[in-house]
Amino acid sequence: MEKMLSVLFMQNQIAQLKAFHKMPVGEACEVTSQIEKEYQEKRKNAKVDFVVLDNDGVEFYRGSLSFGSGAASHVVDHICKTLTGVKMNDQQEARKRIFLERLNEQIPDHLRQSDGLSISRDHILTNIPSSVHHRKWMVGGGIPALLILSATSFSTVATSHNRAEIIQDLQKQVKFEQKITSVYEDALLGEPKGALQKFSSIPNKNLTKEQKNIYTSLLISQKNYKEAVKLQDHHPQTVENMIAQKEDTDALKAFQQLFPTPNGAFDLAYHEQRWEEMVKQSGVEMTEKRYEMKAYSYLKLDKVEEAKKEAAHIRNQELNQKIETYEQIKKELEETKKQVEEENKKDQKDEKKIKSLADQQKKQEEVMKNI
């Protein structure tokens, strides 16, 4: 029986995707499809790193999925479109087709695409050697499938000496992949200290950018900010961005004391609702999220035009709707205040009408406050 594949999502700022939470491919397709639709409707963009694993933790694929771009309808659609564009020899192509077929089998029917994902097993088997042993080796056999996919073809044309070197390098890579898999397992089991201990035994130069980010996230969870900054090539802004995504005010404050940066001052001021100080902060590396935060801060300062200027930098329908609603309620509030003033100037005041207008004014002010 073939092992089922799962998707493990890394640190991210998307509420529907819990970091280090492994989910079946079908569920991952459902969730990512919903997020993609939501982000396109709201004109938002976000990116999340992920890996595809089997139930033994063997890694088959790693990549980054962008939401809101319309490039892919869900995570498997993204993988298919990415691998389709990769040129491979016949043997590699066979392995790729097996991997895609395994993914395709787990896609919910209503999300299944007619873009080449649906591949018959008979068709695949005509493109690979008939050896049962070789078949097992290609499907997995305890070794990362895409690692073999990239290495096997060279051994078929190399000299005996080169083959020996390739096999030795492959064995080293397999050991490294197994160690990384063990780190993932510790993170999934809620054992960050075990994962950190294993990461610390691996030279940083051997880690991918994604693996460094996982390591950094674990260091942040243990409040080891100095090691996190060291790991990210002494760039505190990178670590601060990851902390800001967690929206942990205490962590932001602690990090800002150790590594003060304009980004940190900006993010911390936002979470502490120091709007005036925040919008005046200079030297900030503006992202879509920070443009949204700054626009919202200007609304809290009752500066609608400034909020519009910040919102113009990004595509965020939800933010634009908030600004429009705020502007409309503000106009209605000004009209209500004007009516109250006029009623109070009359010699014969209509107390009932004044009270009604006062209640209306209070409601309008409350709506503006809660936007």
C-alpha cells in the first residue's frame, strides 16, 4: 500500500494555515482553494512556504505558494504548474508523473483540474523500467523522491569513478534529509527544544532559506532573539518581520529593546495604538501589511485623505471599503452635528428631536470608532 502524502505549512501570517501543522493533501487543497478565492475577492496577496511529506516524514517537494495572484487555484495546482515547466529526461519525467499522480488521487473531485494532472497508471508504467526493484526505488523506497529524480540520470552516463562519487554524495544528502525530517517531526510533536538541538548540530551553510526560517521561528518561540538574528546573517529586520507576523506585542517589545529598528518601532507603535507616533516613524521598510496598518492608523487619527494615499499603494478591497465607510459616516456625523446646532439656536427648541439627533450622533461616533 502506497504511503499517503501530506502538506506541512511553515511560519506564515494566514489565520487558516497553522504553522507546522501537517494536513492531508485533500484538506490542503480545500483550504488553499478557499484562501485563494478570498484573497482574489479582497485583492490581497500573501505567500506561504510548504513541504510535501509522506507519513514517514520523507520530504518529496518543497515550494512557496502565492495567494491572490490567480496563478494557481490550490496547492496541488501550484505544484503541477511548477513541475510542468521543469525540463527533465525520460526517467525523471516518469518519476515526476508518479509523484503528480499520487497528489492527484487525493484532490477532492470538485477541485480536480483538467490541466494534465489526471494521469493513468498504465500510461506512467510505459515510461519506466519494468524492474520491481527499480519501480520501488523511483516511488520512494525511503529516499526523497525528487532527490533521486535529480541525481539518478547522471549515474547512467557517468564513469564508474564518477558514479561512486555521485552515490557517496547522494548518501550524504539522504542522511541530511533524514536529519531535517527528524527536525520536522519534533516541531510537529510540539517539542521545539528537541528540534532546536538537532538544528544546532547542522552547519548553517547546509540549510536552505526555508530551513533557516523554520530554525529562526523555533528560536523566536524560545525567545532566543540573539541566535535568531545571528542565523539570519545579522539582519534584525528579518527576525522582526517574523515576530510582527505573530502579532505578539510582548515579543515585539522585548526584541525592540535588544535590536531597535525603524520597522520594530513602527510595528510596536501600531500594536500599542500609538497612532501619531507610528505614522511619523521614518526609515520603515514598507510592505503591503504595513501600508494597510498605516492607512488604518490615519483613520484612527481622522485623516481620511492620508489614509487613501497609503491604501493606494496596495490592492486591498477590505481596507478600501473601511475607508469609504468611515468617510461616509463622517459626512453623516457632520450633518447630524449641524442639525443639533441649528435646533439649539431656535427659540422654541424641540427637545424630542434634539435627543433623537444626539442619540444618532452617538451611534455614528461609535461606528467610526469601531471601524
